[in-house]
Amino acid sequence: MQAPAASSAMGSLLFLLGVLQLLAAARAAYKQWIPNTNFETASNWDKERVPCASDVIHFEKNKVLSVFVGSTHAVTEMFLPLNGELLLAPGAGFAAFDGSWDAGCGSGAVLRFADAEQRSWFDPALWQDVSPAGGQEPAGRIFSVDEERVPCQYDDVIFQPQTSFRVNLDSSQQVIHLRSISLMGQELSSAEAWAEYLGGPSAPRQFHGNGSLQVTGARCPHSSGCACGNTQDGHRICASLLGAAGCPALPCQSPLRPLGHCCGVCGAVVTLDFTPDFDLQKYQDRVVQAWLSLPKYKGVQMAISKVHSAQTFLGLLPRGSVPVIQIVLVDGGAGEQAGTAAQQLATDLVGDITQHGAALGISSSRMEVATGSTLGGHAGGRVARRIAAGTVLGLLSGLLVLGGVLFLYRKGKLRPCPLRLHRLRDQAEDVASPEPVSDKGFDNPMFDVVSGLCLGIWCAQGSALGGFCWGCCFPSPSSTFPSPAAAGTAGLWLGGGGAAGAGSPGPADVLPQPPVRPQRDRDLTARP
């Protein structure tokens, strides 16, 4: 009587497991290595053709190679490397050429096998996104930033069956993590299975460089997605992708530079702060179905992923990073229309988040835009951040100066001078004064009114000059400036009234002088 119930429960469990497997496959990314080192691949030979019977086959003696041979070939002469292997498919091999005429071969030539040493793991041009079955994914509305075009830490890597290869693993990471690797039609998804393969004869001839691969068998555990993990090798990715050509010119003003991308883009970047309820795959499906499928957004493409955004203290000092969701929107617009469709879609997304963000697991959003229109340009966020950063930099510079003064004061290198305010007598008193002309100071010919104030501020001891003071003079127009020696303090002074006249102090005035106090100066601090 209980058998039907047990059968029903078992069927429900199998159905649930099937659904979970489909969801996992939907979130997984499969990347397939494109080049190979097969004997029958014409691009692997310097003459761009497969060797024929009358050719001389030449493998470089000191090159490490693994070459897959898929059929039988007649050979006149062949030079093999010192460290290499030929992987023969069933029924494949080599036979000595009997000298019979071959219409497609001619008199023969020397064919050299191409160098595969520089095929880098971090070259996005050597990878393609494929389906779990190995078929190439059709080009659609979704693309990846450059760092995610090579295998990420939770991706599945596929090397095509019946192929050999040679991959340079030079990396800034000691270990490159992957979920699984498929070789010769066999999937290796555990650390033990991968370690066993590495112990075989083919692995050292297929993988070389200072990095190493580690298979974990683990998928991304978060519904919000996982960061790719290729940031440390971002410079290698960009160098491989761009070469010496660099980034192309763009029609928009101040192109945006998304995180993980090598060049700027015209369009929009929307950054999302998320909660634990956020589901990356569901939100991507929502955007595709609700907006990208609309005719007005026909040319718009989207890249969406979790990235780590650097955080700073006061806009300057780094203080770690936080995970965010980055949405990059680009379109095929030209001239002034470049980026305008992407801008409109970004505006729609931000508006939708304002209304439904809490239900979607999104706590906040930010948008940046770069278009070809002179009226478009950036959203105000980036300009505001630049202004804020400049303000903070100015405040920090002022704090550093004050801190330096305080440090010198605590060390005894600075001492406060007595505050002395000197009123400059008018020109009549200066003429009537019995003092020598050399003590009069100098005249300011720029103005006619006479009066002024001088203020001594700080004095330093133990300098190369023996000691000096900083001071400021705030004269009224046409004041007669007392020289530093006449003021009773040798030092450097700043004048606040304009250019000095012919009586400006020379180099001797900044050297220590005996404190001579002229009778014509009246100390206002002693006045009742």
C-alpha cells in the first residue's frame, strides 16, 4: 500500500535534483581553448599547409611539444624534438614514402612546425564561451568585460577532444583556480583526478610557465554571484588583447572605464549595492526580458557581474574593497548618438530600482554615463567626486603643513616671537629723523598714503643661517618698509602691498643681524 507513495516521493526528489542541476548549469560558465598543436592543422605550419609525402618535416630540436596525429601520413624525412610526444589516434601513424608521384604535393619543401610557446592562458582572443555540450554560444545581448573573457575561478575549461595544445601559464598568481578541466573528452572535476593527470607524461608538455592550475570542483556558492578572480593578471590580459596598438579612439567625451575592462566605453555603467536576497541570474533575466528585448534597445549589449570596488578614506587613502554588482551598457551608436540608447536604458534601470529595489535585493544604485552628445556626457557623480577629492586634498595639505609646524615646535626648532606691531611713521617724520639714511628702510613708490603694520610670527633656531624668522607686513599704500635688520629681527619677510621699490633689501638682509631698534619705530605694545 505504501509503494505508490514511496515511488511518488522518489520521483519528486529526482525532479528536484534535475531542476537544481539545470540551475547550476545555467550559472556555470564554460570556456573553450581555441588553438591546438595538431599535425593536421594547416596554421600550425610555416607554409600554412599540412605536410605531404615529398616534404621534409622539421620540428625544432629544443622545443617542447605535444602533437596529436589524427591520420596516416607518408614521410620522406622528419626531424623530431628532443622533448616531445606524438599522440596517435586509432589507425593513425607515419609510413616511409615510396617515391610514387603525388599530384597534390609537387617536388616538396621544408615545412617547420610553428612556435606555440607564447600562447598565453590570459589572452582573451584564445578563448570562446561555449555551451555545456561544447557548442559555441551564439552572440547575443550579453557580453563579458575583458578580465572575464578568460576562465574565472569557478568556470569549467574545455580543451577540445582529439586535440593537443601548449599553454603558457605565466601568472601573477601562484595558483589559478578552476572548477573543472575537460581533456581528450574526459572531465576532471576533483583535485585528486587533476593531480593524477599532472603526474602523467603529457601535462608538462601541454602546460608551462610559473603558474599552476588547481581544480576545485566547487561552484560559486552565492546567489549574488562571485568575482572572477583575474584582477591580479589584468595587465597580462590587456597586454595580450591590445598589444602595441592600444585602445581605439571613441566618439564619446570622457569614456567610462568599467572595472575589469581594458579600454574605455561609450554608454553607461550602473553600480548596485546589494543585500543577501539578491540573485544575479534572476536579475539578469529580468533585464533581458523587460528591457533588452524591446525594439528601442535593439543595439544595446549588457555585461553584468560581481566585482570588487576599491574603497578609500577621504577619497585618497585606500582602505580595502567591497563587492558590488557592475552593469555595463554599450550600444552601436555613432557620432553624437554614441551611448544614448545605453544611457536611456540605465535611466530605466535606476528608476525601476527606486521602485522595486527592496524586493529585488538591491539597496542602492549609482549611474555614470558617457555619450557622444555635448549635452550628455557624464552624470554628475564623477564630477562631484573629483571636486570632493580636490577639496579633501587641499584640507589634507593644510593639515600636513600645520602638523609639520607643530612637530618642529615640539622639537624646539620653532619658537613663538613676541607679538610686536610696528606702525610706520609718515614720510615727514622719516625725513626729520636724525637716523642715518641706511636705516630708513625703503620707499614704496606705488602709492601715496602712509601707514602700515608689520607682524613677526615664528622664529627657527639651529638652521644653516643660525636662526631665522617668518614675518608678514601688511602696509598701507606708499608705506616705508623697515628692512628686516631695522625691524630688529633678521629673516624672511612677505610684503603685502605690491612690488618693492629701489630700496628693497638685498641678500644681506636675510642673514642674521644684530637687533638694532630704531628710535623712530614706536612699539605699540608699550603705549598706554
